[in-house]
Amino acid sequence: MPVADTEVLFALNPRDPKHPHAIKTLQELDNITVPDTSILEFQTVLRGRGRSPAQVRNALLAIHEVLRRFNVGENQTMSIRLLVLQCELEERHDLTYFDSLIAASALTLGSRVVSDDKAFDKIPNLVRISLCQGA
């Protein structure tokens, strides 16, 4: 099953330029799921941008509602085994921490990731599905 990169979560905001693409992806892509690693990055980025716990909670609840409306599930992937794979991917393919963490989740859940981040193209056996055409 394809996993949603964190950028998909940010694109669920109606003010995001990629919002129409995110909604279309949720409508058209079968069995898309959101791994816990994408949700963790989403929360970490918001906190890093100075959002309060209440603001982060509201953003998470809003995303949860959109995912529920489109029947998109969440998937728990965090484990020692996943973190070992994350370390290997980060080192071997010169990825950021969160890119390698989400890639590890994607490889665990079916080897497809929905993202415009071309860093995922470095990983053999991982198929990147573009959120926006031409990315």
C-alpha cells in the first residue's frame, strides 16, 4: 500500500498550493495510508515553527477528520527493526532523518510513497508516486 509523505499532510490545508492534488490523491489512490512516521514529522515541524500544543492538537484533529472522511487509514510502523532500517537508509542514500524514516515505513508497508520529494528516488525498490504531475 502506498504511504503518504508528510507533504501530503501539509497539503490537506486548503491554503496550501498542493491542496487540490492532495485531495485528488486521496480520492483516486487505493489503499493509501499515513504512517506514524509522517504524523510524527508533521507534529515535529509544527512545534519547530513555534506552534503551541493546542494549535498542534487542532491541526492533528483536522487532519484526522479529513483522513476519516476519505477513508484513509493510519499505520503504526515504529519498531526497533524499522529504526535500524532508517539508519541504514540515511547512511547509504544520504537522506535526512525524516526522509529515511518515512522511506523505511514505505518499504515496510509496500514500497510506494506519495511525495514530490525526489530524495526518495535514491532508494532502490521504493516507487515514488508524484503528488503533483511532473514532479
